[in-house]
Amino acid sequence: MGRGRVQLKRIENKINRQVTFSKRRAGLLKKAQEISVLCDAEVALIVFSTKGKLFEYSTDSCMERILERYERYSYSEKQLLANDHESTGSWTLEHAKLKARVEVLQRNHSHFMGEDLQSLSLKELQNLEQQLDSALKHIRSRKNQVMYESISELQKKDKALQEQNNLLAKKVKEKEKALAPQAQSWEQQVQNQGLDCSSTLLQPEALQSLNFGGGSNYQGIRSDGSGGIHENENETPTANRPNTLLPPWMLRHLNE
């Protein structure tokens, strides 16, 4: 017959308990070695006897490294669980604080706007007035500072523009001074050319009508038997003819 199942309870016989401890300890160490080899796992085994004697097994004899790893892992898990519980409680508390703060800010804002003042006492109203006066002082101070900075900036820009304008005016004067001799020489040339042109031009004189037929001023004059003088109707009096302008060289030949 096969051996029956051993009931798991403390062995009362001291000798039997010591024998069983030795056998089971050897089997436990063997199983730890097998699982570390077969499964490529890091195994650390610690066993203390009833007399306090230490029996241990570790993969590659690195008990300290395995224990440090265990401590880090155990501490991380505990810290994570603690943080979860703390975060849940802290978020609840933080929400209550923020909600109360928002209510206070809304109430103060309405008071600063002059609303919901019925519930305030005289001291609270005086305190609110002082806060508003202090805020107005700060606002006026900041406004004056901004205006002063703006004026200073505008003055700097004005000064820069004046300097630029003066520089441009100086450049224009230098340019005019450089071009002045050329302008004078050009005017002198124009005057000289004008004098030459005026000397070569001759103003023609108005000539009286010329009589090419003799000493009489009219052509075609005839006398009748009664002693009267009549003009030939077919002839035009030279006095009614317009004056003819002749060039000087033609006038000179006519006078000769």
C-alpha cells in the first residue's frame, strides 16, 4: 500500500521534527536551484531553523543584489499604494479648498463692484473703502509712470528726428556749395551766347514807299483841258500801299 497524505501540522516529537526539517530543507534548496536553472530566474531562499541557524540559497551567490531589488520593488509598490490613497484624499481636500476660495473671490469681486453691500458692517465697509483708495493710488501711480515713459520715448524720437533733419540740411548745403561754381559758369555761358545772338540780329527800319517813276508821289496822274488834275482810276495810289521792310543790304543798293 502507498503512503498516505501527511497531515500538515506541527510535529510534536522533537527528533522527528528535526529529521523532517533536514529532509525538507534539502528538497527545498534543490527545487530552488532547479527553478533558477530551468526558468532562468533569480531566486533567493532564506531559512532559519528553530534554533536560529541560517540556511540560504541565491542565484549566482548574489543574495545582496536580489535583496536590494526586492526592497526597491516592495518600497515602490508601497509608495504607489500610499500615493493612491493620499492622492484621493488630497484631491478631495484640494477641491474643497479651491471651491471655498472661489466663493470668497466672487464675493470680494461683487463688493469691489459696489454690489451686495447690505450684508457688510460699518467696519467692513471702511476696510473696503481703504482697499479701494489704495488700489486707486496704485492705479494713478502706474498711469503716471506709463505717461512719463511714453513722453520720454517721444522726446527721444523727436531728438533723433531733429538730428536727422540737421544732418540732411547740412548735406544739402554742402551739395549746393559744390554745385555753385558749375551753376555760375553755366549762367555766364548763357549770357555770352545771348550777347552773341543779339549782336548778329539787325532790327529792320520801316521804309517809306518808294517812287520808281519820277518825282511825283503818285503814278498815273493825268491833267484835263480845264486845268484839273485827276487820278487814273486803274492805278492805285502809292500812298495807300503799306510800307515795305527791306533788309539792310537791299536798302544800301537802293540808296546808291
